[in-house]
Amino acid sequence: MHIEPGYVSTAKIAAANIAATGLLASHALPLLRQPQLILRSLLAALFFSVFMQSFHLAVGPSELHFLGAMPMYLILGFVPTLLGFGIGLALQGLFFEPADLVHLGINTLSLAVPLMLVHHTVGKRFDSLRLRNIMKLDAVFYAGVTSMVGFWLAIGEVATPLADWAAFAIAYAPLVVLEPLITFSLIRLLQPYAASPAMKLCTTLRAG
């Protein structure tokens, strides 16, 4: 989901940085009322960084990553995952890929907007831990991610063939199948401990 340097103009990068900063800042307000969200956001950033570094592959004009979005969303919550994306991308740029810092706002929006779409649509109707339901979350999220990449390429300065974007979008199909299995397994593994004080502090899980 990273956009390689050179595709988007400086002015559009600046606009994306302003939009991403405003989006994250507006969602950081609940941290003042719920300090436990600070810990969860840091955990989300850590897990997201590990997930991204565990698998990444250049595909056409962007990169294929294992994002771990739905495990974080369902275990840590919406706000921590949203903020974790921004913090995690900043950490990745600082320690692993300095060139990605140029597109920090763009890459943050590429994940944050699809997550918001999930949260305010199918996430609101998520009522049971079934693979089918988790797959719906992943399908909407990754459709959003690939659409955001397509958006940046469409307004970019470099002409990108539709086939290149399609190859990138199709490359995410295995993750849409794999990630729900990981999400389901992690939640089932953690649920027996959901009533413990540490788990209540760190997660949104309920026992059962």
C-alpha cells in the first residue's frame, strides 16, 4: 500500500500530510478521557510495525504488505488501530525505510480511510466471531486500500497503466483469505484470558 516516491506532486503530498494530521488529531481526543487507549495505540503501532516487516513485496507501483488490520481492530479497538497506523508508518520510515517518510501522510490515509469505512459500515453490524463475518471486514478494508492506491495513482504525475494497478489489487486476494484465519485464531487464543485485569487494560475483548 506504499506509494513509491515520484508518483505524487509535492503540493498533493503536502495536502495529504495536512489531511492525515487532522484526521489522526481529531481521533486522538478520546485518549484524554480514556488513558488505556494510549497503551492500546502503542501496542497497535508495535504490532503493525511487526506485521509490515514480516512480509512485504513490491508489486507494480506499490507494495504488498501483511497489515494485520482486522486483528488489531477487533482486539485493540478502532481508535488505537487508526493511531497505530500513523505511528507505525512513522516508525517504519524512521528505522527501516527513510524514503517512505516523504509519503507518510499519503500512506496513512491509504489505511486510515478504509479503516474508517469498515468501522462505520460493516464494523457497526459485526455481532459474532464467525469467519464469514471477519472475511467481510477484511474484504471491505482491502478493497478500500487498493482503491486508495488507485486514487493516488490517478491524481499522480506519472501515468500508470490500469493493468499495473490491477496486478497490485489482485495480489491482495490471498491476504483477504489468510488474515481472517489469523484474526479468528488470535481472538480464540486470547478470549479465555479476557477477564484478567491486564487483558481488560490492553484489549477490547470480552470473555466467552
